[in-house]
Amino acid sequence: MKLIADISIIPLGVGLSLSSYVAECEKVLTDAGLAPRLHANGTNVEGDWDVVMAALKTCHQRLHAMGVPRIATNVRLGTRVDRESSMDAKLASVKEKMKT
Amino acid sequence: MKLIADISIIPLGVGLSLSSYVAECEKVLTDAGLAPRLHANGTNVEGDWDVVMAALKTCHQRLHAMGVPRIATNVRLGTRVDRESSMDAKLASVKEKMKT
Amino acid sequence: MKLIADISIIPLGVGLSLSSYVAECEKVLTDAGLAPRLHANGTNVEGDWDVVMAALKTCHQRLHAMGVPRIATNVRLGTRVDRESSMDAKLASVKEKMKT
Amino acid sequence: MKLIADISIIPLGVGLSLSSYVAECEKVLTDAGLAPRLHANGTNVEGDWDVVMAALKTCHQRLHAMGVPRIATNVRLGTRVDRESSMDAKLASVKEKMKT
């Protein structure tokens, strides 16, 4: 099952500078063979449900191993079975509509 | 890894009455040995990360099998390694503070 | 415009014990004339869009005034214009379906 | 109060093609003087709390006026008072960490 997801990970108990943890999670996602697209409030990722979800679990485990005591993550998960979909196709569709 | 999650599943392409799909997902979570706590905007669940996440995947698969072409889910995921945590403990802690 | 919302406020930079801040936000929502329903991963609230949103802003302001340097909030917002809706009606509808 | 937000609007009851509604919301945000940055699962926006929130309300109103009977939106809201912040600064900070 193909999954298009948006992941926002918030490490708690490590102060206000969260970028090193977000960067580590980007590496985890990339190492999983995914091509995460970072934005200002999370990261977009697409792939097989199991691959994406395994990488997300690894993110939590990796951050805890780095000393993060608590993590609050928000994830948006999109699946569809009526046709193929992709992040590029979603973006192209909106941009096409914005022209009119 | 213990997970406390909040799941909000939104079926798309099946009109405006979503309750039968939400009810089906509650059954899936319950059948997974979890004890979901439904609220007006999602459901709370706690358990082993893999068990909760497998059940969430089953929810998507079940709803697609029921004819839902597209699903948009929002999930909040909480993990912590500094101490044991539970949904009851979280609620009790806030309610204790509300007395003062 | 009637709004049914679910608010999850995460204070950053104040350690791991967040319950006093969540409790304060419950008070803010209650003082706004709303009847928030706390759950393990957020709080449900319903009312006029402007009233709910003004209270949410006050939550952020109040927590910052309490010394919270940074806040990350996740909110689910539901509006509909086809018919009246309520949190009780949403819950009742799902529970009715769970019987079958 | 400066707000950095991520908005994901899901129109319900209008079938599976949502891009025209997402495009309309981008226009609303742009007309509000904001510079929304569309991604595959939402849009990033930053500005004064009141300006962003007024635009978000207008998005709901506009979509309902277009015939959308029900809307489910997920919003991530970030505020901080310890220092100035921006979407560009957040992104730059993570990218700097990814080099190491």
C-alpha cells in the first residue's frame, strides 16, 4: 500500500534547539531509501506503507538514543486505491488549478 | 517501545456520513487487543508501537476494502523513555493541576 | 460559523512536565464559556469559530506569560454547513454504528 | 504575536479531486498578504497570528461558499517569544545540521 505522509517530530526535554534532531530524522528517512522533502513545519515522504512506518519508528528510536527523553510527533497519512498518486502529481494538480 | 497515540481517520469519496467507518476502525483497534477511547475528534490508544501501528495499517486496509477510495489520517504519536507513562497517568496529572 | 475542534498544545523549553500548562489552557477555554473535554492527547471543544479561536490565542499568550518560550500546537478544525452538528451527535453516531 | 503555521485543508463531500479547493485557499492566503508555500501535504505560512487566523477562517468560508458541505482541517501552530523566528531560519538551521 502506497503511503504519502507528512511527519512533524517534536523532541521534548532537550531545550529549544530542535534542528539537529530534525536533521537526524531526515538522515534516517534518506537511509531508508526514501527521499524526504523538508519544509518549515515537517517533512514530506512517500513510499510503501511499511517502509515509511519502519523509518518513522527508527526516527523515534534514534532520537531517544541521542538522549531525547520524550517525543511528540504529528503525522498526516494519505492512502488511495482508486488510482496511482504521488507527491509530484498532487503538487502539479494544485498548481495547474492556481493558474485559472 | 510504548506508544500513546491519537488517531483521526477521514475517509474521502464516500459522502459526509463517516461514522460507520470510524466504528469499523474502533473494532479493528479493539480486535488488536487495544482499548481505544473514542472522543469527538479521534480516538486515543496506547500499547506497543508495533501493535498500534499494525492496527492502524489494518484500519486503512479495511476501509479501502469497504470501498473507501481515499483516506486522510492524522495521528499524534507520543513516546518517552525517561519513565513509564499511560493515558490514565496523563489525564490524572492534568486534572490534579486543574484543582489548584 | 460553528466549529468543532481538537487542540493539542505542546510547550517547549520547560522540561517534561507539561500538565500544569495543559491545565491552564483548560481554564482559559472554560473561562471563554466553552466546555472543553480533556482526553489523553488533547482537548475537544465546540462553539463559534471566533470564540474558540480567540481562546486558543489566549492559551498561547497565557503560556508564554507563564514563561514558556516556545509552543507547538496541533489543531483539528471541523466545520459543516449542510446541517447542525455537535460533539455529542458525532459520538452518538459512531457508537450507534458500533452496535451493529 | 508571530505565527508560523502549517495548514492542511480537507474538503469533504465533494469527491476525490480536492486540488481546486486547495488552490482557492492558496489564493485566499496570498490575498491576505501572506506568502504561502505549498507542499505535498499542506501549506506553510507565517505572519501575525490574527492575519493568519483570519485568512484561515476565510478559507473555510470560501470553500463552503463554493459548495463544500464539510471541511476537516489540520493545523500546526508555532509561536515563540525567546527570539525572532522565521520559516527560512528554521529550514536553514536544519540544513546546516544535515551537512555535519
